[in-house]
Amino acid sequence: MAPAHHSVSGGPTPSMRMSALFLHGDVASFGWPASHRLVLSLIPMLRPFMWQSLMLPALPSTMLSFLDAPVPFVVGVPHKSAEVRMQCAKLCRINVYKDAVKMVSSPPLPRRSELAATLKPLYDRVRATEASRRVHPLQDVTQEQQQAVHNLLEALQGYLLSLCSRQREHAITEVQNNDKVSILLKDSFVESFPKAERPFMRIFVETQMFTVYSDDVLHNPA
């Protein structure tokens, strides 16, 4: 299947990155040195979920064979050689400097248009604050930058929480050795979403990232 191409500029950017992580799991970021910062930025973008596999900001040239590993990973690739291009052909590729995301076509995030409309002004604001980084050192973050990033991450977290807000309605509780164990009925949970959103959720609920979060929610009721 031919890869889809998406611009990294504008509202859809965070949603495309999340879609790649949630459904594909094999992500390579190009555009050194910004690529390693992008890899690290994915950690807070996933909250309340946590990445459960390898995340390597800079992949050493001696470890290129790792790009063929049969496990989920997110890596920053410092140099894009012919060998790297060939090995990354089937991966989700994020090119920071070309403002592009290439990935195999996959089900869209639930309410993607709504999410993009919410994130666009917040994401544009984050990018607008980057101009000051040309004057101040990278580690000298201004209050304006902090607030812009906080607002974006807060919106992302609210969206991700909404995807799992009805888990307890589709769980059963069993008693094992005098302990109560809650089990999510995945099929019932997926069917609770609108038909257009079910292909994404059907894949997502089978990921380790979702399973770890779901188990925590069901075993530690608020």
C-alpha cells in the first residue's frame, strides 16, 4: 500500500504523530538535530498513555540493523543514507525540516477533524513562540513558551482521556482468590463508538499501550 503524505505544519501534526504511535509503532524521525527533540516530545504528547517499547532519540550508525526489528520503536535518525532510506521504506517517517509525515494508510483518529480544529490555533501558537529561540538559548524557555506548550498538551490529554472515558461501562468484575478483578469487554467497548471510529479503536485496544493504561484504570477505581 502506498504511503500517505501529510504536512507537519498546522493542526493535524500532533494527531498524525499520535496515529503513527498508536497504530504503527515503528517511527523514524529525520532532520538532525531537531529529530531527537521531536522523539522526546512524543512522551508528554501521549499522556495519560505511556510508550511501552524502545524510544531512542539518536540511533547510532552502527545500529542501523535495528530498523528491521520486529518490535515497536521510535528513533531519531541523524543521517539519511541510501541504506537508511531502504530500511525505513515501510516505517512511519517524520521529516522535521521538510514538514512532512509519510506513513502507510491507516484508520484515522476518532473525531480527527474536530481534534485538528481544536489543536490548530494551539499548535500555531507554539510554533510562533519558536521565533524567540533564535535569540535565547534553547534551554532558556520563556513563560510564553511554557504556557503555549501547556495549552497544547492539555488539549491533547483531554482528547485522549475522552477515548477511554467509558471503559468501566464495558467491564465485568470477577472474584479470584477473594480479589476483585475487572476485565474490559473489548468488543463491547469498540462497538460503543460510532461506526467510522471503530477501525481505529479495534486496533488501538490491542496495543500494549492501551492495555497497560486500561488495566490501571480498571484496577484502581477513582
